[in-house]
Amino acid sequence: MQPYDAIIGLGSNIGDKQANIAAAIEHLTADGALKLVRRSRDFRSAPWGKTDQDWFVNACITVATKLAPSDVLERCFDAERAAQRVRRERWGPRTLDCDLLIYRDNVSDDPHLTLPHPQITGRAFVLVPLIEIAPDAVINGQRATEWLSKLDANGVVAVVSAAKRDQIPPG
């Protein structure tokens, strides 16, 4: 049995992108209803869908929860509202994108909540951080690593924060 109940994907390309993601994780887990199990590193990636915008920082978290999937999704929307996300255009710039990617083994085609998230398998910027924290995750009958092997992930690069970069000895 996996040690988590859900995987949430986070992305930002406006403002302090890493701080936006960190604040969203704090917001999501503040009351303990979502308990952080693992957090991926932050990854930089090119914009997807609408490409004439700034680059993104993406990350994933695994959480333990007793909440229903719809309640976890509502928490994701709450985190986006707290980050003052404005939805002007599809795939447009955003302070925060917070998606419920996987909830246990649930499969749902509900118009308000599709599980697993319908676009995971075609997005390296989601799969790379997801695999870092849940390498055995299965999506639509295949391991996440198998889905990633079909994609070009060269543009998805781990971000080294300024504080950590200063601690790396010169090569």
C-alpha cells in the first residue's frame, strides 16, 4: 500500500514562482486535513500550450488525507484563490496552478473532476516531479516512468535556489 492518498501538481510563472509554490503547500497543509508526505524539488520548464509567456516552476507533493477527492480539489482551488490567480485565458500565465493529479486508485470522468488528471501522461513537466516522489505511481494502467519515456523531458530542469547554490563548492 502506498504511503499517500493523493498527488497534487503545482505550477507558477508569475512573481516569485518558488515562493508561490511554497506558500501554496503551506496553505494546503495548514489545518492538517492534508498531511504532506513528500515534496519534489522545484523544476523549471518552458511554457506549454500557450508558449508566449514566461517559464514555469513546477513541483508535486504527495499527501495523506481522509478528505474526499472533491474536497481535495476544492482545497486546490482555495490555494489558487489565496495566490490571487486570475483565469483570463486557457494555459495563460498564473501565479499558481494547483491540480489534483491522482487520488488513490480512483478513476472518475465527472465533468468537475477527472481522475487521474487527463493530461498527466503527455506532460513531462508534471511527470518529472511526480516520479521523483512517487516512482511507482500507475496512471491509466502504466507506470509514470513508462509514460515519461515517451516524452522529451530535456527542458525540465531542477531549480537550485540561491541559498543552496551558495552552499555548493566551486567545481
